[in-house]
Amino acid sequence: MTGPPEETHDVVLHVNGAAHAVTVPGRRLLSDALRHDCGLTGTHVGCEHGVCGACTVLVDGRPVRSCLVLAVSAQDAEITTVEGLAASDGSLSPVQQAFSDCHGLQCGFCTPGFLTTITAGLRDNPDPTEDEAREMVAGNLCRCTGYQNIVKAVMEAARS
Amino acid sequence: MKPAPFRYRRPASLEEALTLLAGEPGAKVLAGGQSLVPLLNMRLASPETLVDLGGVPGLDTISVDEGGVRVGAMVRHADLLADAAVGAAQPLIPLALSHVAHATIRNLGTTVGSIVHADAAAEMPAVLCLLGGSVEATSVRGTRTVPASQLYAGPLESTLAADEVATSAWFPALGAGEGVGFAEIARRHGDYAMVGVAAHVAPDAVRLGYLSVDDTPTVVDVTGREPEAAEVALAHLDPADDIHATADYRAHLVRVLTGRVLAAAKEMARDRTA
């Protein structure tokens, strides 16, 4: 390939309380910037067009698809990835503990997106009905569990 | 599944954004990105320049008065849905917004962006058309108000010029004695609807809006013909086969949902008359 080098942008991403100064082209997706430029490979990349939910992270506390955000446009935001959910001593968050206790994961590929989505979902609705728990995770795909144990984990995390 | 290269520009004012768009015919406006970024990732769109409105102040305001609801270009679906004053002024807005994609998408996706993206399967273009709302479009050449009835040229094609920014959309308020209803059928809540129907019942007019049935949002006036409303509507619609539903099934859903939303809208109209 020839042609002029691609224009890049110097961006500071604020992830899990730490500042990451990165240099990225405009087209760098936030999901790729987190994984490649920040080294935070807990965020998983599935479909890359906003359908599967595996890459969900929290931007200013709200769950968003990191594959549908350009890294350059996220420079003013506070980003929380799955690595930012556990306590600083490594103990699991209530949602992570509930996934472990309820067998809410099998292969684990989709799990980071579920954990971030449910963390924000329970903050907004701490006492969901089972229907609300199901709707909370309706935008995330899991090909292993059949969702039953994920819904159980949401209810269990809400109790704890 | 990575976008083709583009120049990224993040103007700090609307004037700067309009100047950029005027100077670059291959530029595209980026708002919430929940429709555009998937198209970039799949390389169905490869604009030379993206003009991100995220840094432009003043575009994220919602204003409500007795006339209606004005929604700025950067207002996210989630914030519009959560605004109680919006729902009180025009109940069809939250009724339909709760069906717009999944909550995660609504957190970034903008209502005005969805309206000008002009997807015939989207809820808010049909709502804007049914209510007789409008979009304010601004360019270096000036500002104009585009009625919803003149906004859609075809599938994924609005009548806005490439250098225009839709700075806001306006939805009329619901009047006394009027009612609205909304229903759609999707395989999973939050997925694209196979058919969606909105109804607006006023003392002197009954109108229906359809999404995901035809190439553009379609509004049908059924005043005085409510008993055969679905058949009247189907005479204006051309349901198509795709992988999600057959044309026959879509026509069936038009019949079923039309009855449901008309009944709901009439009940609301009765409640608002008393």
C-alpha cells in the first residue's frame, strides 16, 4: 500500500481511574484502543457491529458498545472496563461473585459485556423482577449458557 | 470489520462544523454513531471525513412548551425517554422510544440522528411523520425547517443536503381529546421490528404510521374508515419478503397491530376528554 501516512490523534483515555496517553488514527474503535493501545484485553470483541454486546464498557457510568465508539471521541469520558469492576485487593464485585456462584458463564467470551451491563443495570434498578433482569441482559448474546444462569446471577447479585 | 481510513474532525462550534461540511463534499456528520459506526465497520460507508458533533456545545438540550417538544441533535434516546415532561407533552415519544434498540444502544444513539438516518425500520421517523413534526436543518447557506412529510426520499435517504446539519427535531404536543398508541412485533424486544404501528386519534382525524413495512415511514389517514383501517392502510403499503418475515406475515401483523394501537389510542383520547 502506498499513499500518505494515515493521520493520527494524540488522545488521553481515562480508564478505570488511570490516564492512558495513546496515539490513534480517527478510525480506531474504542474496543481496539482499549485492547491494543491500553493493553486491557478483558474487553472482548465479538461482532464489531453492535449486535453481540461482548465489548460493552461503561462510559461515564453508562453501558455502551465500545465497538460503536471511536476512541478519539471518548477522550473526555470516564471509562470502566471489566478490569475495573473488582475491588483493588482483587476480591470480586457482587455481580462477578454471583456469576461464579450461579455458573453464569461457560466459555466466558461474552462475560465481560454481561458484567459491565449488569453492574450498571443493578445500580439503576437494584431490585429487578425476573422479567426486568431478562430485559437488562437482552442486548447481550451468550452462545453457551442458555441465559438461565445469567438471569439467576442477576437476581443473586441483587440480593447480595 | 474495521472502518476504512477517514479524516476525523471535532469542531468546537456549530459554525466550524458547517464550514467543514461546506468545504468537504465527502464529509459525513457523526452524532451518536450507533447507526453510522456499524456501517463504517462493515465498510458499507466510507466517507472521506467525519465531522463529530460531540464537541459542539448547545446541541444536547430538550425544551418542552405547550406547543410541543424540541429535541437537540445530540440528545440521546435514553435522556429523551427519561424526561417526564416530554412524555407528559407527547406520550407517543416515550411509547415508541422504549422500543428503539436495546438500552445500551439508546445510551449513545441520538433521536435526531435516527430521524435523519432515515431507516424505514426505525421508530422515530414514523413517529415524527405521524405527528406532523419537523427537522431544523442548518448549513452555511442558512437554516430551514423541513416538515417530516418532506424529509424522506427513500430507504436510508433523507432530503437533507450533504452540507446540512439537522440541529433539532420538533414534535407537536398531544392536544386535549387526542390519544396515541404504539406497538411493534420483533423476534426479541429491542431488535428491528418486523412491523411497527403508531396511531394518532384526534376529534376530527384518525391517522396511522407504519414502520418496517415499506421503503419509507408511511402515514395513512383512516378518518371515518376506522372499522376497515388495516385494509385502507394495506392499500397504501407494499410489504416485502425478507429473512425476518414474509410479505404475507407482515400484512397479517399490520391487521393485528392496527386494531390494537387504534383501540389504545381511542382509550387515551377518551381519558383526555373527560
